[in-house]
Amino acid sequence: MSRRATGEPLRELMMLIANPEPDVCIEFPGKKNGSGYGVLSVHSKPRLAHQVSLEVSGFERPTPKHEVRHSCQNRPCINPLHIKWGTRSENQQDRYRLHNDHHRGERNSKSKLTEQQVNTIKHRLDCHETVTALAQEYGVVYGTIRFIELGITWSHLKET
């Protein structure tokens, strides 16, 4: 049986999470932000639904820096059995451990280089080509090539 929206977001959230099941995500049915998290208004202030779900379930936020960790990795989920407070570092470790979702290399939407280009750059750096020349050729800033050279970025690639 599905639960219908009441028009009152906080009351609706509380009704949805009243009897959570361990194996079932409860997706917030209201508005979502650009990252896919549920958003509702509480006392005329926008709040993230998963944070409110923890708070109304009796789990106060330990510090303002704590964020919600989803064991289900389902952003709209507000099931209090699937979420808990944690640090940003813990949240990122969860994401990496649970789904290997770390957006390295080409999987990073901001990447300007391909793995093949980076392997070529690494080889050319080994042959003593300059960072400046390579940056100009590939249309990236000096720091991008320098970080590749130092192994700060693209370190997951094996030498070919």
C-alpha cells in the first residue's frame, strides 16, 4: 500500500518513516535538489529530507560538520535504517567501498584528458619533455601536467 502525500512535507516525511523496513528504501516523494536529495521546508527554511529524517527519528546531528551517510547509496532514501550521521571522510570512504564510485580519470566529468593521453604524457615526461610544452599542447594548465608528473593525479594508471 502506498502512502499518499498530505501536502504538509514534515508530516508526510514522518508518516513515511514511521515503520521502516530494513531492506526497503523509502524515497522522499517531494522536491529534489540538483544532486538528487529530497528537499522540504521546515519552519520556512529549506532542509535536506534525509537530515530531517534522522532528526525526527531521535538522532541529533553530532556537529554542524557531520553529514548523512547512506548505506543504500540511494540519495532520495530517507529510511532511518539506511542512514546515519558521519564525517565527510567516512561518507566518501563508504561511497568508495560500497560502489567503487570515486570518479577517477575519465569517469570524472571535469576531466580534460583521456587515459590514453595521460599515458602518453607520462611517457613524454620520462623522455624529458617540459611540463609547459605539454600543457600548451594538450590545452591544460601547467598544474594539470605537473600533478600527473608528481603522481598526485592519475596515479591509478599503470605505466605502459
